[in-house]
Amino acid sequence: MTKRTFPKVYLASAAVSPPARSVSHLTWRQFIAQAAQAALDRAGLSVKDVDIGAISYNERTITEGALGCVAADAIGMIPRPFVSISQACCGGGLCTDVVWNYIASGRYKAGIVLGISKPDNFDFRDAMGPIGNYTEYDYMLGFSHENYGALRSESYKKRFGYGEEAAAAWAKQCYWYGRRNDSALRKLDPSDEELMADDTAGYRLRTATGRNLASCLILVSEEVVEERKLPRLLLDVSYRTRPPYLGNHYDYAGHEAFADADPATQPGLRLAAEETLARACVTPSDIQLAQVHDLSPFEGMEALEGMGIIPVGSGGKFAMEGGTGLGGRCPTNTDGGAISYGHSSAGGDFSSKIYENYLQLLGEAGERQVANARVAAAQAYGSHHSMEVCSILQRENG
């Protein structure tokens, strides 16, 4: 096992906003300040104790510029540095990586990671068209976000021989967890027939639902953990990139890791996971639970495979055999996932997963608690898997 040769970074606290489709009664500054204060209070810290900050947002829903200094002003951190990142769904992971590196460098002792998603339409997936990061050409080849999600799922089903039975099993387990989570948005109990239905209603039940969300993570050095007598929750995180142009998701020649890829596999996540696991000094077999980005069930299966928790192509079988449940090999999306908890883009598609792992490792997850949880993984992606983030949160002795 690799020995750690660099400073440790700990998760001191985490918080997310209550479940909501819309928070039109709040400005985004008020929304994010509430989550920040909740996380600081839980850690017994004040904003004066924080040296560095970062905020993740989605440019589709907040067009205001210079969000870093605006957020710093909103929570009282002026004049300290505050980074803003607009990278869609995995932006919280990128912000976490930035703050993690600042603390690991020894330059700062405490950092705050904020995430905000506050769209003004009921289901913002419907508003996502084919134009994204590149305006000079159509990087999605005419596909909308919904089109690409369907293509990715169909690629996985065709390559590995699955039908909607596998998707229904994944979604059913997510709803089971969500009904036991006060923070989940969609607490449904659909029948097997409803989940299997080959129509729009069945598709909606098997895929993500949108929500507004504000999130906050507090990262600190080992010195702060010892001074404040905080729980020793060691955090490691890494991310990797992949070509955003959809044509390059097939047999991309620019890097050997992507040479045999297609939308059914996630080689970028595999690279991120390899680095994270090495940093954390753990192996995939050590992971006891995982929170993954499952806009569709097959995408969630791909995430477990990309992190090495299960073999590539086995995700459907794993879900149908109960592998994601409390008694399974790797309880997955114990908060309900994007299907039940809700998809929140930059607001929490990464940070809310860290929040759930935080609760699990503290033994505070109630009926969905994983027994003796000590090592938890979290994953999120952005811009159609052109960015992949992976983290390991582990509870140290003491």
C-alpha cells in the first residue's frame, strides 16, 4: 500500500439546503449564505476562521459575473481570496480540488466550498439544448442533453446486453433510500410495472429530477482538526478531462486511455479514481459505499465500474442482484441519488454526495445507515463526461 507523503486534508463539516423545486423567495446570495452558516455552525467555526473560498455555479442559471468576490461579500469573507468556477454538474468537485490543494500546500488552514443551483424553470433539463462549452461549432453534434443521456444508456444496454429491468432495479433502490431521507425531493414508491414502462412516464421515473440546491463543504488542515477536536474525516479528491466534442467519445486517438472508449465506458473517471485511490492509500475493495452521478441508472452503473468497484459491464447484474442496497457489496446513492434526492447541477451534484458520505461516516444516516462505514467514494461528471471528479472520504481512528 502506498504511504502518504503529503499533508492531510479533512472534511470538517458539510451542509445542504432543504428539498425544494424552487426558492424564488430567496436571492442566490441568501440561499448560499444559509448553507454556509449551517456548515460553519456545525464545525464550531466562524467565517473569520476561513482563509480561502470557492464557489461552483452553472452559467445557464446565474449570469452575474465575478461570482467569487460577490460570494465572498455575501458571507463576509472580504478581502480573502475566493475562486469561482462554472463547470456545470461537477463544478463542486473542481472547487473542492482547488481548495484541497491550497490546504495541502500548507498555505491555508481552512477553506470553504460553496455550490449554487437556482434555475427559474421547473425542470431545467428540458431547457438544455445542444449548444454548450463551444460556440464555434456544435460540440454535441445536434444532440440535446436528453438526447445524449438516451444515447449513453442505449450504448451501455447494447454493449453489455441489458434491458430496462436493470434500470428499474437501480431506480427502485434509489427510491427506497429517498423515502428514508428527509432531504430527498422525490419520495415515491413506484411499482415494478411503473418503473418498467416503455413510455415517457416510465422514463421519467427511471431518470433524474431537478431541484434547487445550495451546498457547503468546510475543508481544514490536520492542525485545525486537532485544535478543534473535530472528527477525523480524511478527504482526497482528483479530476480528469476528456474531449467535449461528442465525436471524440468514440475511439479517441489523443490518449491511450481513450483509444477503445465509447459512451458506455468512462475512461476519464478511471484515471481520476486511480489518482484518488493512490492518494487515499486505499483500493476499490476497501470502498464500503458510494454516491454517484446517476442522471440515468446506466450512468450510475458506469460510475461504479469506472471507479473499479465492480467490473466493466457488470453494473446491470449488480443492481438486479441487490448490490446497491444496504446488504449489498456497495450500497450506492444512499441519499436517493439524482433519481430521488434530485439533480442539482453545480449546486450539489458533487457536494451533496460528500454531505451524504459525511453523515454516513458519522453514523447519522438513520434508516439508510451503512453499518460500520469507514471508507466512502463520491463521483460527479460535467459537460457530458468531459470532466470527471472522484473523491474518497475515510474515517480515521481516534
